[in-house]
Amino acid sequence: MSFIFDSCVMFFSLVIFFGGGWVFFLKKLFRDYEVQHWVVLLIFSVTFALSCTMFELIIFEILGVLDSSSRYFHWKLELYVTLFTEIVVLPFYIAYFTVSNIQMLPQARYIRVLLTFIAWCGSMYFFWKIGDPFPILSPKHGILSIEQCIGRIGVIGVTIMAVLSGFGAVNYPYTCMSYFVRPVSDADIQSLEKRLMQTMDMIVMKKKRIAMAKRDSLLHSGANKEQRSIWSMVKSFTCTDNVSVLKEETRALEELSRQLFLESVDLHNEQERKEYLKTFKGKYFNLLGHFFSVYCVWKIFMATINIVFDRVGKVDPVTRGIEIAVDYLGIQFDVRFWSQHISFWLVGIIIVTSIRGLLITLTKFFYAIASSKSSNIIVLCLAQIMGMYFVSCVLLMRMNMPIEYRSIITEVLGDLKFNFYHRWFDVIFLISALSSIGFLYVAHKQSPLETEVKGYTT
């Protein structure tokens, strides 16, 4: 009876998360596009629901909700369904929609299915070869064991997590702190807009001259060809050369106008950002930016220490903090009680911020590259990234839980080299953070556009 009740709880949770993924897909991700294939919507919602349910099981593990045997069963079930979706379903449909979008291929259904199967087999081969260079498995694991699948998904997912974390740790302080706001005055904007208008006027004048030259050329060519002299032929060639020069100058001015327009947009954005930072909300995020800048420096320092000394933490932050409070500060309290509750809140915050941050990133990425033809493929790719990301979150989040709560996750995930994933995360995080610092430094120090409009005469 207890197992049936626990299964009902998990089923209704899955339905709620599925509905959340469905609404997010229609109202946020796909609001500007027409849903042409319900399969895409279904797969995305299922992937989102499975990912959220795994996080729910972590919370249940800390709080002791549901029977332990029921939690273990649903852990296994969720993991197997997630792996099947990530390894079989999503790659197959990505290949299918990719083949369907290639117009030069035969559109017969059996040919598309055959080509899709061949492409899927190719993707499986490359997916399997990903794990060869990494020490992620023990030799005793079979080729179809769950460790083989999770190990390879973990490499991809941890890499994605580390890249996003490294960039986010640097980019958030940069976008939120008033220190990095470029000083922009109304005079700067007006001067740039004046140059833009002058450039547009020059483009119009050049195009008028091109049109007049073409008209004159047509008039000359329409004249009596028998009466044309050598001088008229020379004049015709000269006119053609002038048109070529005018077209070249027009193209250069159009490129200049584009650069001036983009710079104008950047200046307006910087001015709006400066005004926003004067508000209460802006000051709040500015304060958070200072906090995360310190966190970024600390995280980069610790990642460097972990890489250099090949160090991996064996105690979760909550337990370590409690040990410091008890041993060094002499504070006496119920360690087990506070460890459970603080772990619950810490893991809850990590889960909420992970889901929110990933969905925001996926939305921005989708709007940046999606089109009416590629939108289905991109959504399926984002769903696969989302699934790998959340599986890797569970894999890494294990270290943030006390030992008594992480045992079932260790048992479910199998005999993996967990220390490798933490070291790999540190390496990719450090590369991503330092690269982001370099990129943002160059972007920030780059002087405003100063292109002199010389050589363009009217």
C-alpha cells in the first residue's frame, strides 16, 4: 500500500512538472513560432519533467519523504527513462528532422527513415567514443551497463555546466556592477547620431548619382549607334568607371552606417543601464555583483588549487561548516538536525537557481539562432543539453550532501569515478572563467567607434 501511495505521489509530481515544461515551451520558448510537430513539444516536456523529478527525489532523500525502497525504485526508473530519452529518442528525432529539412534528399518516407537510422547509428558511435579518452569507468563494467551511459553523459553535461558556470561567474558581476558602466553623455549620443545622419545623407547622394549615371548611359546607348563617335565611346567607358567607383564608395559608407548604428545602440544601452543602476533594484543587483565578484575570484583560486594539488573535497560544505562551528567556535547544537535542514535549503537553492539559470540561457540561445525551419531541431538539441545538464547536476550535487544522504545516489548512479568529474569541472571552469575575463576585458577596453569619414566627397 505504501509503494502505491509513493508511486501516486511521484506520478502526480511528474504530471505537474510535465505541465510546467509544456507551458514554458508554448508561452516562453515557442511563443513566436507555430508548433508544427507535437512530438517536439512532447519530448521537451517529458525531458523537463524527468529532470525536475530527479531533483525532487534529492529533496525527498534529505527530508526522508517516501519509503526508502520506493525512492530507490523511482530513482532507477527515472534514470533509465532519462537515459533512454537522451541516448535513443532525442538523437533519433534530431536526425529525422535534420534529414527532413535537406531538400536535395528524396522525400519518400522510407528513405528518410533509413537515412535517419544511419545518422542515428553515426551519432551513437561518436557518443560512445567520447568516453574513451577519459578515466570514467572501471574495466569490469559491461558495454550496456548504466555506468557506461551515465559516464559519457556526465562528461558532456559537466563540460556544459562548467562552461556556463565559468562564463556566468564572470559575466554577472560585469553586467550588474556600476564600476563597468561606460561613461556616456547625451553629447556623445547626439554627436554619434549626427555622424550617422550625415553618413545616411551621403549614401543617398551617392545612390542618386549612380541612378543619374545609369540613366545617362541608357540615353547614350539609345541614341543612333551609327552616329556614335570615338569620343562618345570613351565617354561611355568613363561613365561606367564612375558608376563602379560610386558603388564601391556606397558599399563602404553602408558598412560605416551599420557600425555607427550598432555603436549608437550600445551607447543608448549603456545610458539606460546607468539610469537603471540608480534605482533600488539596480543598487541591489550592484551589491550582488560585488558579492559574486569576490565569489568568482575565490572560485577561480580554489579551482586552481584543486587542479595543482589534485585535490577533491570529501566533506560537504554544510558538514564542514558545522564542524568548524562546533570545534573552533565552541557552539553546541544538534548536528544531525541542522545538517539535514541546512542541506535541504542549500540543495533547494542550487536546484532552483540551476533550473532557472538554464531555462533563461536556453531561451536566449534559442531566440539568437532559431528560424522557422530549424526551430524544431534546435528545441530538441536544447532538450538534450537540458537532460545532460541536469543528470550532471545530480552527479556533482552528490558532494554537497552529507554522507548519509548521498549513499543512495552513489548506489543508483553506479560505480563511477566521481572524483574525476569534480576535477574535470574545475579544469573547464577555470578555462571558461579566464577566457571570459579576457574577452570581457577586451570588449570593455575597446574604445568607442571612431571611424573618420574621409575620402568620401559629395
